[in-house]
Amino acid sequence: MSGKQYTKDALTILKETSRTFFVPISKLNGDPKDAVASAYLCLRAIDEIEDHEKIANKDKVKLLRNVSMKLQEYRADSTAEQLTPEWEGFESQLPEVSLRIGEWILYCPEAMRGRIVDATSAMSDRMANWADRDFQINTVQDLDGYTFSVAGSVGLLLSDIWAHYDQCITDRSLAVGFGRGLQSVNILRNKLEDKVRGVEWYPKGFTNTEMFEYAERNLAFAKLYMKSLPKGSSALLFCRIPLNLALATISALKKGKEKLSREEVVQICNEAEDDNKAEGQDQDFIVNSIKQVDQDQQKYKQQLNGQEA
């Protein structure tokens, strides 16, 4: 373990790590804000290990399982050091957000801390399993499995946070779709970058057309999930921003753009705060989503049947 003293606080690391999620998290207040920030930092900590370009998959397996097992030692009186795993000599290669995972656990309010530990430990173990199979995605079922492992399960975690702090009960199945939708947009957006480092998330036979359909089908579930969030709630504002960014990103990619401009991102975030305008957009989303889910489910069944034949 490293005895290095760090000076940056959690929100500074959060902002440096992802401006996209820093914005909606910063809109939250009090314990919900700290719980979501803790969750994001913990999951980002293990994501950095999973995605590391210079660490071999066999070493990723060991590191990720070290994280998972160490967090399973969690007690109510655990210290950050006690929740920090052995890094097997990789300290110099890992970013600060990973090395401080024990601190991020303790950043969470006590009432939700055990849930963050559970989610992080479980995801780290699932990531290790995927690293052990060299992240091979051959079928739609594989893609479903991977996107659940690293993103759909985050939807479940956030739903538990909303339920605890806002007594907001949501459809967990739609929450899984929300996470899958955001992850599949990332896959589309980062396709060329992933290819350079030798990673392919497309199932065999998939082109951009099929991946767009996969992403849009899951984002349709995300839109329906929004319906269960109370108007004016922190949860609605938090979820609206990444969803709107994902929808705009898909639109941009279809037009041949590589990504959204900084100005477009700022505009989308600002519009999400305009409750009246956003509320109207949400209702349009919901109506269109019901139709889209019905249509896409039939296509999905055809894809599955074709792979099983």
C-alpha cells in the first residue's frame, strides 16, 4: 500500500475524471450528492484498471479480484487503508482515482456505504471475469452480459440511492436498460479508439447499424425510467443530463460527427435545468419510447434467433 499523502478532494478528482458526470452530480445536495459521488469515484477507480492500456489482462484479473476481495472485508469501523488492496507493484501505473478507492468508500454517508461496497466489489469481480476471457464479445447475449456487468448494475445502484433518500421507487428492469443504453453509446463513440488498443465490443455480425439499434432500444427503456422520477426531483435532473447527452451523441454520430462539441454539451446541460422545457421533452420521449420498445423488441428477438440457429 502507498503511504503517499493526497491533497485533492473528492469533487476535484470527480471533475478531473469526468466532466460529464460532474455536472449532474454537482446539482444534487447533501447526502444524495455524497453517495452518488462516492459511487461514481469507486466505480471509476476499477474502470481505470479495466481499461488500462499498459496492464496485461492477466494482471487486470489479479488487481480487480484484489479490489473485490478487499472490499468484502468491510466493517462499519473500517479505515480507508484497510479498504485499499495490494496493488502488486502497479502503483506507478494506476491513476489517483484508483489508488484512493478506500477513501471514496468512506466518502459515502454511512447509511448507503454498505451498498456502495457491495456494488463496487461485485462489479470488480465481474470485470475480472471479463478480463480473464480477454473481453471477448461474440454474441448479443455476451453484449448484454458485459453491459449489465459494468453499467446496467449501476442503474440498480442509483435506484437504491433514490429509494433511500427520496423514497422514489423505480422500475429496476428499466434501470438496467438505462445503464446499458449509456454504455452502448460509449461503445459507439469510442469504437475507433478501442480498435487501436485491440478491443472490440461489437458481437460477430454487428455493424454500426445493429449497434445503433441496440443503443436506441436500451435508451428507450431509459426514457421510460424517467417517467417514474418525481417532477422537480434531484434524481430526475441527475438522470436527464446523461440521457440527453447520450441521445444527442447518437444523433451526432449518425451524422458523421465524432463527438459533441463543448458548446453543445453546455447547452444540453443548461436545457436540462429548464424544468418546463425539459418536462415537455420528457413526455415526448415517453410516448415515442413505448412505440420504439415494441418495435425494437421484435428486431431483438430476430437477432437472438439468428444467433441460436
